[in-house]
Amino acid sequence: MALVKPTRLRLLSQVIFFLLFLFLLVRTEFRGSLHESAGDIRLPYPVNLFFRLDPLVALSNALASHALYRGLLWSLLILIPPMFLGRFFCGWICPLGSIHHFFSSWKSERKRGKQLIESNRYKRWQTTKYYLLVACLVAAALGTGMVGWLDPFSFLVRSLGLSILPATDYGLRAFLGVLEHSRYASVEFAGSALHFILGLLLLSFKQPHFRQGIWLGLIFIFLVVLNFRITRFWCRALCPLGALFGLVSRWAVLGLVKNPEHCENCNRCLLRCQGGDDPVGGVPWRQAECHLCLNCVDECPEHGLQFQFFPAQKSVGANLQRRKVLTGLAAGTALIPLLRSTPGFAVERHERLLRPPGALEEGDFLSRCIRCGECMKVCPNNALHPTLTEGGLEGLWTPVLIPRIGYCETSCVLCTEVCPTGAIWEITAKEKGWSVDVAAGTKPIRLGTAFYDRGRCLPWAMATDCIVCEEWCPTSPKAIYLRPADVFDAAGNVKQVKQPYLDAARCVGCGACEYACPVQDRPAVYVTTVGESRSRTNQILLNRGKGGGKG
């Protein structure tokens, strides 16, 4: 009985882990009725599983918060196998690496020859990822989660979850709509059946829309297209997690053995090399770059390449230059003061920077948030979106609540459940405090405070009846209340309307009133961050201490 080729085992592993990742990503949403659910709403799957396997996230989180958020301890154990086997994670498990591997293989099959062989030789620019790793870890130690911009799982969830999947969802719904409205019964039945199947496997519960989705998608597509030029460019040059595995692999006991007497210098081992690690004869093998894809062993016609434990031949580790390492250290060190010396971080913060419930104070939030998009993907009302300028450059792609698109549901705490780093602290619906009587001595978590623009409010400015905001207000007692008033209409006749007022002490800043306001272009009621629970200073009125200072 013939043994299964190792490359086929690797391919099977890649397919399994990619499908698992895609399944968890698609299931990062609540498929049910929020109003009919009893108790805390929970997802049935550990959708942030891959972040628990990410040692880069764990290290950056530990450096930033001087603690390790629950569940991340297991990810540090992932560093142990690379100490014995090398960068097998990159070639066998990482779903982003598998995507790049897949598209790179198109080039390998389509375009063989000297150009492909030369492009798969080791290049000095492959050390860039190590310097990026240094800069990211230094920045994390100084208080920012910028590592999330380049972490492969954050990048993949952000790109697929907020751009590619919503676009796919929209396209499939449009196609299925054409089938389901066909004049032919058989086509209509096929469309309905396909809609049912895709609804179970891929389609979202409802069509999501995300700000910055076009840019996130274009960045992802650009990096994928680069594979047709340079095999796995992301993995070779940019991935800080791959750099971390590369550094750890210097102690690996599994190595590539080259048999010169069997080598005919055909260079076939370079045709499908994924890491650019020089498996070819006559030069040292670069262990820190090898993804353990085993393509070189499979491709060699003379069987002159073998992976062995404790090989006699020496390999080359990460070739780092001291000057560039110091440059990475300096870049990471200088970045935080530059980003936080601007007025937007402390004294001129964007008034609409509404963070999710349970979010830490802004400085701690930015140090822990890895911009992964899990909270945005899971939000049932599509209320959370990636920032562009609202949070400054340091806050790029962190979550912000956009009430005009969606409001924060009263009993929902899903974003706190899926956050892998504790930037959004896990809370219960009871701790959130929106589903209980706020007058009963509880202190609900507040996202901000609503305000009225009376010049745009229908009862105030146009003598027109409207009580939509009061009806949508979820607090008990309601933060929005109505008072009858006699006003004059355009003909000069006296008309009684109910005008809305706001009790700031009861408002939690959920955004339901702004979402429901019938004034379409710019709502007559809007929510700002003032009064948010996570800040002691961003308040409407500050208590005065005995000394007369701000308390």
C-alpha cells in the first residue's frame, strides 16, 4: 500500500483549517431574534478561536496591558512546535498563508522558467518582516495595538468579514433574486432551493454594509494579485507572525538535508518554493524562511532533498542587520509620542467617536484593540464600523458606532464576547444595565448622550406631529419624554403638538433615536460621546472637589 505524499497531507491540512476559519467567520453573527431571546445572547461557536492560537496577539497584548487576557495563554504554546519543526504553522495552518499559496500556485503552473526560478530565490528584502515585528512589539510595549494592522488573522477577518463577504453576499442575493422572480417555475424553484442552501452555508442573516469596505477589499485584492508577481509576497516580506515563527525556528531540530551527489542543478526545487529559502544546492538553506510546504522534496526528480531530525548540515537563520533592528526599535518608540501628541487624542477628541459598550478608556482601548473587525462582524444591527479619521491615525480601523446605520441593541453584548484581547471587556446584559430599570439605583454603561437640533425637529421647527424618537427610546423610564405645546402653523392657526425633551441622566447613548429619526439627510437628534461611562473627564458636568478643582 503506497504512502500518502506529505504534500497531500499538507494540502489536506490547509483545506481543513481554511474551511474551519471560513465557517467561524461566517458564523460570527447572531441568527435569531434579539427581542425573543431570554438571558444573555451567546454564539454557539468559539468564533475567535484562531486569535487564541496567535502568539503575536498574545505577546502584544501582554506588552501593552502588562497582563494576558483570558484564552490567550494557549496561543503561547503554539510557539513550542516551531522550536522543533520550524515554520510549519505558515505552511500547514495559517488560512491567509493558504490563500497566498493557492494563488501563487497559479503562477507556478502557468509560468515556469528562469524568471520563476529566480523570483523564488532568497531576497534581502525578506528581512523586512523582522523589522516590522520589532517595531510592532515596541509600539505595543509603549501602548498601541498597531500590530493588528499586519497580524494575519486580524487582516483576514477585517478584509473578508467587512468587505469580501458582504460584497459576495450582495452579489449572490442579486443573482438569487433574478432566479426567484423568474417566469419559469423550475428556475424559480431552483433559485429558492439555492437560496435556502446558501443561507445555511454562506449568506448573512441580513445584508451588511461597512464603511471603508471598498478600501479594505482593494488592499486585500492587491496583496493577493502580488502573488502572480512574487510568490507569497505577504508571507515573505510583511507578516510579523511569520517573522516571529522564523525567529523561534532557529532552534528547530527538523531541517532540510541536501545530497550534492544526487543534484543535477535542474533547479526544479525552486519552481514551487513558497518561502524563498534556497533549497537549491550550492548555497545554505535558510530555515527561518521555510514554510515546510515540502514542495521542493516532491519536485526533486533525483530525490536529493530530505527533511531529517538533527541534520548534520548547517542552516542559516534570520539574517538581521543591527542598524536596521535599531531602526525598527526607533520607529516603534517614536511612533506613539508622534501619534498621541496631536490634540485629537486627548483634548480635541472626535465628538462622534462612540465606542462599543464595555470598551476601555481610550488609551487602554487603543493599546489592546488589534483592529480585527470581530465586533463589527458580529453586531446584529450593523452598527459598528471601522474608523478612518475619527480615532486619529492610531485608531485607524478600530470600531466606532454609527447610529444612523444601526443602534446598539438593549440586551446585546455579542461584541464583548468575541473581542479576543479585552479591548472590549466581556460583560453581561445585566452589567450593561439597559434592560433593567435605570431608576432602581443601577448605573448603566453609557456610550454617550443624545442632543436635539430643534431647528430640524419636526414638532419644534415645523409644527408637525412626530413621536418616533420617544417610541424608540429603550430605557425604562424613557430618557426621551414629550410635553404638549401650542404652536402656530403656516396659516397662523394654533395647533397642539408634543415636543420631545431629553433627560440626560437616563440617556445611555444607544443611538436608537438617531437611527429612527425620520429627518433623512441629517437627523434632528444625534448622539455624541459626552457622558460616556469609560471616561471620567468627558462628562457634561464635572464634580467640583473641595479645592475647587475638577474631580
